[in-house]
Amino acid sequence: MPDFAYDALTTAGQRTHGVIEAGSRKDAVQRLRQRELRPVSVTATQAPGGRFDLATLAPVKKEQIADFCVQLADLLTNGVPMLEALSILGEVSVHPRLKAAAGRIHDAVAEGANLDQAMAAEPGIFTELTLSMVRAGQEGAFLEEALQRTAIFLRKQDEMRSKIVGALTYPLILGIVGTLITALMIVFMVPKFQPFFDRLEQSGQGLPLVTVLLLGISDLLMSFGWLLPLLVIGVVILLRRALRTDAGRLRWDTWRLKIPIIGKIFHDAAVSRACRVLGTLLRNGVPLLKSLRISSESTGNRVLQEVMVRSAANVTTGDTLAKPLAASGLIPPQIMAMIRIAEESNTLDDVLVKIADRIDQQIERRLEVMVRMIEPLMLVLIGGMVMFVIVGVLLPVFDLNSTVG
């Protein structure tokens, strides 16, 4: 049985700590209470001499999370109690990280936490969309359907991601290899022509601007090229820290929506998620205000989330949903027209889901076009870099020949 490190209070209020052996965290808590100790914290520890498993650090794929949701929904639908279902999933899960997460979720639920709260304690596994759908399913008493729909969303995202990665693999390899070859040419080949260029300058024959730029880049890479990896790592660390703050995340999401071409895809994806979750909640009888609050958390974009939160505040004053959303300018006019008509005809739930389906289709077409454009653009970019090096080296030679001639 695993060991659990505990920090507890005695009946006299004194703090004590130690290690206790138990089958699960719940059992460890019960054993401490039997000893008349009040647990403050109980965490699993690795046994001395235990072997560190790198598999526990491997990311959990969306397909595996989708399977987890479907299996949990099937067990609950067939009358299996929640705790027993989570215990079964912990036993049958193949991925070590997901297996451990299922055990922690089981223990948290056994101690009185809601399923969404227990899953939220695993941020590296379950996304905001998954948590929002589970939370909505619990509040609206349609948890099984919410889990099934979540699995569908995750599989769609995974399928789209696989298509993009497959289409971008060749252009990415082409870009990396082309950039490395160009950098090696600038660092190792261009300096060999430096004596020739120096003699041209001493003879009064000036160097072309392209050659001057090429020599400057070569000197820069030779002197400070080793700093580039450190600079990239530093920028990544700073970005990750900034994104952990609300202000940093808001600025990042605002900037993402303004990126040419890609920003439109980010925007449409956020709108699609919000419409789909909101429509699903309304279809299952969840009140509009609560549906707006939950669906706003599933957008994946703080800008749209704040707009939906403000919309909920305006709805409480008697305004329609369409009015505050239209004032934000983030929802396209044609979609706003459909939402306005759906509110009047009381078919908002069905219309929102159809809007999400239509937006997803547009995103797929836009991504396909973008991916097809990347390969020729990459070839042009690499050709331009190589041509810049060749022209920078050979242009002084051509100028010298024309002068001599």
C-alpha cells in the first residue's frame, strides 16, 4: 500500500506530522481520525528507493480524455455510482498520469467535492471547456449527456489538430532546414570572402548595400549567435509568467484576435465554443443567466468572456441577449441577426448549436486554405534567404568585372 505524509492537529491543538500507510487518501484520513487526529493535509509520497517514472510527465492526449469522458458517461448511464465509476476508470486507464488523476478525483469526490471541482485540480489534463460542460451537466442534471458532448468536442479538436500538424510537418521541416543552411552559409562561408571585400574597400571600390547588410548579419551571428537560444528561452519564460496573470492573459487574448488571418480563426473558434455550450445548456433547461456565466468560461478568450459576463448583467435589467452582444462588436452581424430572430421565436438553443456547426465548417475551410498557402510561401521565403546570401557575395564580383571591363 502507498504511504501518505500527513500534517494534523491533536485534540489538544498541537500540530503533528508523519507518514501513514493506507490504500487511498480517504483511508488515510479515516485512520488519522481513528487516532483522534484532525488532518490538515494528506499527500501521497513516493516510497524510498522508488523509481521515478517519466511516463507520469507525458501529456494526456485529447483522445484519451475523450475516452475517459465517454466511459464515465456510460458507467453513470448504466447506474454505476460515481465513486465506483471513478474507481473503475482509475483501474482501466492506460496512461499513468490519467490513472493517477482518476485516483485523486475519486478521493476528492469521496470527501465531498463536486466532480468539476475535483477535475479542476488537474489543470494540465482537463481544459476550461471540459470543466464548463461538466459543471453545466451537474447543475442541469444532464451530466451523462454533457460528458458525451464534451468527448465529441475534444475529438473534433483533436481531429482538426491532427490535420493541421500533418499538413504543416513538411513546411516546418523545410523551414527549419532552410534556416539552418542559410545561417551556416552566413557564419562559415561569408567570412571567407572578407579579405576580398576588404581589398575592394581599400581600392576605393565601395561595397553594395546588400553585401554590407550581409557582412553585418554575419558579424552579429558570429559574435552573439550563442545568445539567441538564451533569448528565446527567456522570452518563453516571461510569456508563460505573464499569461498566468489576469492582465497578461487579457492582453494576450486581445492581441491574438488582431493577428492577420490567424486572428479570425481564434475569434471564430471562441464564438463557436460559446454558442455551442450556451445552446446545449439552454436546451437542457439551464436558466439563461447561469448558462451565460458557464458558457463564458468555455470561450478560451478573456475578451469574449468579459463581453458575455457584461451581457449577463444587462439581461438581468430586462435587455435581450442580442443587444449587449451586438454592442460589443465581437459577434458578426449575420450571427447577431440569427440570435435576435431566435430570441423572438423562442428557438435560441437550436439556433446557437446550428451557428456553432456553421462556424466550425468555416474554420475548417479557412484552415485548409491557410495550410495550402504555407508551403509555397515557405519555399519563397527560403529561396529569398538563399538568394540574399548569394547576391550579397557575388554582386561585388560582378561590379569588379564590369569596372575592369
